[in-house]
Amino acid sequence: MRLALFGQAAFGRDALTALREAGEQLVGVSAPVGATDERPDTLAAAAEEAGIPVLDTRALREPEPLGAFRAWEPELLVFAFVTEIVRPEVLAVPSLGAIQYHPSLLPRHRGRSAMNWAIAAGEATTGLTVFWVDEGIDTGPVLLQREVPIGVDDTVGSIYFEQLYPEGIEALVEAVGLVREGRAPREPQDEALATYEPPMGRLHSAIDWSRPARGLYDHLRGCDPQPGARALLGETEIALFGGALREAAHRTRPGTVLRTTEEGAAEIAVIGGVLTVTRAQRSGEPKQPASELLSPGDRLGRAPAG
């Protein structure tokens, strides 16, 4: 079966490696070739090193690259990590269609920030889905799913790199094998259970210090490592990351820094508990130990939504 892999970065590279190790036939790769940071995309570089043709995903909007893609004669498209919108004329090329990895248990948490919203909502489980691509946003029939637990201190970073990343690579390889063998399911998604959330960004990342401790901590975890949970220190906007939560009774105003630790963390009063954050960041600066930006007695406010 002739495969074309669409993706980018380390996840795309590792999907390429895993598919090749499984003996699958890769006839081409589509990735962001024109990197803006002057470094080649990791997937594109790995494909070129392996002698696999590469096309720029964005360039497939033009007739000549689209013709080159058709010449690969792919039977199946595999979407590993794709941020560009792939047009219908591309999806129409492979005889077997296209399958895509998504880091949630569809139809719940459609959209590009699925992991953020699952954690921010305080959910105890999430998972991954490989589904058949249609013209909707994460709406196609389900091929396979895997459930994973969300620990009480998990962040988007930990749940992705420790669970959804490695299991996602394995799931893509398994899904391709099912398609090749003619055993791949097409289970329609239940629209009654569907949710869609917008990308987690500035509009959603401001900390509301009036929230109870657990909900506030879930929100911080859902913003870590991106976009960061935002707060105001005086007139300066900062982002907070990492940490832990413990229940505690106190009369201190929520958002007040109680103490800093020798390890560089800062403890902040919240309703019904104490929030420990390990790192903080001013806009445009690197992340640093929270104690370098916060001092006992500082009062944090709510950052503007926009």
C-alpha cells in the first residue's frame, strides 16, 4: 500500500520512522519546507535523508506541486501533525482516503487545543483517536481510540510527551496496518456528544483568582506549557507554570504570594488552598524560577482577556 505522510516536527519525524520500521511503503512526505526560523522542518529533513520525495504542504494549493503530489499515486494519506488546511482536491487523490491522529476521545474536544481543554476542565481521562478525514473539523468516522488517565498534577506537556505522543505513534502504525489488511472500522461519531473548543490563547488563559482552588489549578495545568496561565504583577503581565496544589484554610486574599522556597518556587494563596508555581515568565523573556519574579506579599491580579 502506497502511503503519503503529512505532518511536521518531531511527531511527524517519529511517525515516519515508525511506519518505515513497520515495513510500510512511503512514496512521499508533505511538510512545511519553508521554515521561518531558518532551520529545516524535522520531518522534511528526515524524509530527504531517507530519499523520500518532499512537498511543501502550503504549496499544494498551486497546480504544479499538486500535480507532483498526484504523480506519487498514494493510496492512503496519513496525517500525523498537520496545522495547514488540506484542500478537498488533495483529499480526493488517494483511493483509500486519509486518516488522522487527534489527541482526544472524539467526538469530545474537537479542535486544535483538545489537550488543553480536557485538563482545564478537570477531567480524569482523555485519550487519542485515529479517524477518517472528511471536510469537517475532526468530524470523520473513528478508526481506533485509546484512553489514557489524567493525573491530578498532569499538565498538557506531561500528558502529551509521556502518553499521547508515544501512544499516538503506535496507534498510527496500527491504524495503517488495519487499512492495509482491509479491517479498518468506520464508526460514525455521535454528534450528540460532540464538543468543540477554540484554540487556547490569550482570550482564555487569564487566571481568575475568584475561582475555587481546584478549578484554578486545573486551568493553570491546562495552560502549561502553552500559552501559560496569565496574571498581573502590578502593571506587568506574567505567565505562571508548573507546581502543585494543597488544601489549606486561611484568610489571605487570593492571589497573594505567601512565601518563596529555596528551590525557586512561589506559594500563592487561593480559595481553599495554596498553589505552588515553579516557573514564571514576563512577556518576551525566558521562563525562570518563580521566586525570581515573585516575592512574599506580592498581590497578583487578573490579566486582561485581550
